[in-house]
Amino acid sequence: MDYHIDAKNKVLGRVATDISLILQGKKSATFERNRVSADKVYVTNYDSIVVTGKKATDKVYYKHTGYVGHLNEKSFEQHMAKDPRFVLRHAVRKMLPRNFLTQQRIKNLIFVEPAATAGIKNAGKRVRPMSTKPGKAAVTPKKTEVKAK
């Protein structure tokens, strides 16, 4: 089943929680924890995600290159300016179980470019996730409508 999530002005953690539950298949009637669910999540307006408190300036993402003294740090604001998909994908990946199914499940997270920024040529274009890389989210399946509590 396809789920469409509008992340505009939604809190990062709440959206990531809803997405991780869907990707694990826990919202499906045929849930099996050792299988990858057929559910796909399409996220729009991912560049408008917000965080609470002072996390916008204080939240830091670390990446080590493997060399001595090469620990790279980037703030939430820097990542949102460069690639807002990374922030949401990173939060969802950390909420998924750490096993061999994680990579297959994260491929079912699909980012849809907003028509306003994509222009007429690429309106509604799907953006596949890279191989490495306020309030509750309103989750609505493609065929039926589900209201968030």
C-alpha cells in the first residue's frame, strides 16, 4: 500500500516515527518481522520539517572519515540547507531495527519534489533515496483515507 505524508511544518521525530512504523510493516495486516513490507512511503514538503527547542542550531551530525583527527561535524541547519532529505532519512534509519533488512526498507522511502520548486518540467517527479544516505504526521493511504489522532 502506498502512504503519502505531507511533512510541512511537522516535527522531525514524529514524522520519522510514523514512517518507520510503516516501513517495518506494522500498519499492515500481514506484518512479519523477518520480511520487508510492500508498503511505500511518499514524502512531500520534506524541506519544511521543523525541530523543537534549540535543536536547529544545537543538533550536530558527526561523520568520521577513518583518518586520525578527521571527525566532521555539521549542524541541522547546514544539512537542511544542503540536502533536507538526509535529515529525514537519517532519523528514519536510526528508528528502524539494525539488521540486514534496514537497507531494503529504507529504499521504500521515496521523496517527492514539490511542484513549486521542481518547475513545470519536473512537476511531481519522484526522487529515489541515495544508496548511502510540528504535530503528528497525517498519514493517508492512496485508496482509503486514514485520519491521524
